[in-house]
Amino acid sequence: MNEDLYRHIPAIDRLLDGDTGKKFLKRYPRKLTLECLRETAARWRKMVRRGGVTGADLSERRFLEETQSLAEEKLERHFRPVINGTGVILNTNLGRAPLGDAALIGLGRISRGYSNLEFDLDRGERGQRHVHVEEPLRKLTGAASALVVNNNAAAVLLILDTFAKRKEVIVSRGELIEIGGSFRLPDVLKKSGAKLVEVGTTNRTYVSDYEQAIGEKTAVLLKSHTSNYRVIGFVHRPDVTALTRLARKRKIMCVEDQGSGLLVDLSQYGLDEPTVQQGVRAGMDIVTFSGDKLLGGPQCGIILGKAKHINQLRSNPLMRALRVDKMTLAALSATLSLYLYSDDPLKEIPHLRMISEPEPVVRGRARRALKAVGDCSGYEVSLVKSSAAVGGGSCPGLLIPSWSLRIRSDRLSASKLARLLRDQTPPVIGTVSEDGLNIDMRTVLPGETRTLTRTLSTVMA
């Protein structure tokens, strides 16, 4: 019986010499095509040896589909685009903020050839790369100067290494944060050579606590935004403006790590995160934040501050190790231009659109997806109300009303169905619950709906 099934495995030479092979070779290199055909044939022979398959399972069409999927996977290697159905908008595991079309155009325009990355076109001599984003950051935030490094942790490290090495940094106990990847603020302080001085308690810290802790070796009052947790109830946090007045009075620096980098007021959508502009207006000497969180750009750390302080940071030898490349600057520059010149950034910057999109619009998109999936024997697909989250260490506890597709099966567990969807091209990432597998439509990008529904239909069929 097995010998008969082996005959259903197409001969590789015949496929290569026929019309199918010629189509493959137009799309993929010959070496890749041959490798994928051989691997698919080997996998099918193993299936036959194990049993449980029939001749109907071993069609040439399916063989070619598997070969093509394998070729696409090898070309993309392990780094692949996915469809985010988790309901977490700034999903750190899935790359945080998706870039807008303008950022992608800017990225392609700069990266495909040469650019004036470090060349001053007016003077015809070497220039500095930071100038390409400094002016838009100044316009948007009101800061005197700006600098960009490879992420916000690097920004904090650079600041402490420059201004607080072998000196004291005062931090509220309620702000000794830990973020993803076991990044802990006390560890960064220690690595920079600065000494941590804790003041206040977990839930209540006053300006007077900082004042009493200031000594001869104090260099910085550091305020760190608790972006991934929230202390509520019997709490007190020092007024930012009062903290900066204390720093000026005692002739020390006041630095704020804002983390998420919000440039527009989103309070009408339930986000009570402080904006970058508020930190600048409060008189902070330096404000830092991430580029790929609420700002919606590429991964980077943005440092705003007084010109003399930014110049000192630029001259630190660490800057060479922490600087960003041309592609990061191109994507960031294009994203900042949307904030400056777009008629409605909430529509053009993907994560802001997801946050601000009205619930009925999400529900309508979910209904259309449900209709497109249709009925499939052994599966039940329904529309359910759900809650999305901002994510990315921003707005902890805030839930945004949303709608999801819920898939239940009498053939597969929700975990196995989730695994099947992760094996598709592109992979679909949902959340598993006792009720089934959920695909939140708020985080599915508008152009991905058709691909999502086609993938769901294929898997369920």
C-alpha cells in the first residue's frame, strides 16, 4: 500500500522541466527551488512511512503549495511579518509601533542609495547626523536641543554616565521601575557608575523628601515614569514643576524619563499619560522617551534638553556606541513630519488610529470579517465584545472597547488552532482562552483583513 502512495510524490526532475518549474524559476533562484522541492519530497516520504495519509492527501497541487510556502519562509528566514490579533496595540513581542506609510516611503527613499547622513550640503564638508531630526523635535516639543540614540535605556545610561558618574542620583522608591527583559533602573544606575539614593515610600513621595536627601555628591534628581504599572489609592507624587524649582535652587540637574513619548493629547480617548511637551514646559533639564511607543516611530531613544547639556552628551565617547543609523533617522524624520504637517495625525499614524478608532467602526470591520470567513463544518466563529490595550509599557490598566472573532472547534483545542495559525504565511497571532481562540480586530491593520479571513478559511477547511 505504501509503495502505491510513494508514486503520488511528484518527480523533481519532471517538475523542474515542466511549466510549473519554469514559473518557480522565474520567482525563485534555481538553487532555492531545488532545495525546497527536495525538502518537501523528503517530508512527504516521511508522512507515507508514518501512515495515516491517502492518495487524496498527496496531490501535486498541495505539493507545490507546500514547496512555495517553504521557499517564502526561507527567503524571509525567521524575521517575518505577522498579523496581530492580540488586542495589544504596542505589542513589544510583535515589534511595538507599526510604521506609517510616510515612514516607509522615507525609509525606502534614503536607504536605497547614498544620502547626506553626515555631509553638510551647504558647506560641502562633513556634518552631523543628528541635525536631520533635531529641528522637528524642537518644533514639536519646545525643547532647545535634541539627540537620538538607539533606545531609551541607552538614553538613560548616557545621561547618567555623563552627569552622575561617581555621584548620587535621587529617585523615588515608587519609581524604581523594571520593564521588559529584566531592565531595572537600579541596575542601569549601577552600570553608569552613579550611586542610587532612594527617597519616599512606594506609594507616597514628596518634594521635601528629595530636598532632605540632597548632599554634596548629589548630581541628579531623576523622575521615572511608571509606564507599565500604576499605584492607586493612598498615593502622593511630587509636582514636576516644584521638583525642577528645587533642582535649580540647589544647582543640580532634574531629569525625567517619560518612557512612552506621547506628543499629542489623547485624554479624550481615556489616556491620561503626560505629554513630552509637559515635561519640557515644567523646566526639566532633560527629558527622555522611546521612539517606538506612543510616538509611533522606529526603535530609538530621544533626549531633549538644554543645548549645553545635549552638547555634553554628544561629546561623550559612549555616543559612538549608542548612535542610530540612517534607516532609523529616515523613519523617525518621516514620522515627525506627520506630526508637524499632517491634517490629522490620528488617521495617518497606525497606532494612533487604532487607539482613537470608534468602537462601531471596529465592530463593522469585525462583522465583515465574520461574513467573509463563512461557515465551516466542525468550527463555530462568532463575534464577541472584547477589550484592547495600548501596551508597550504605556497606560497600564486602560482597556479600550473592541470586537473580536472567537473561534471554537470540536476538532482542535484552542491551543492547537493557535499553533496552526502561527504556521501560516503570514502567521496570525491570537489569544487563547477557555472559550476558544480570539482574534481582536482593533489591532488587525485595515489592509490585512482579507488576508486574515482567507487564512482562517483555509485552516478551518
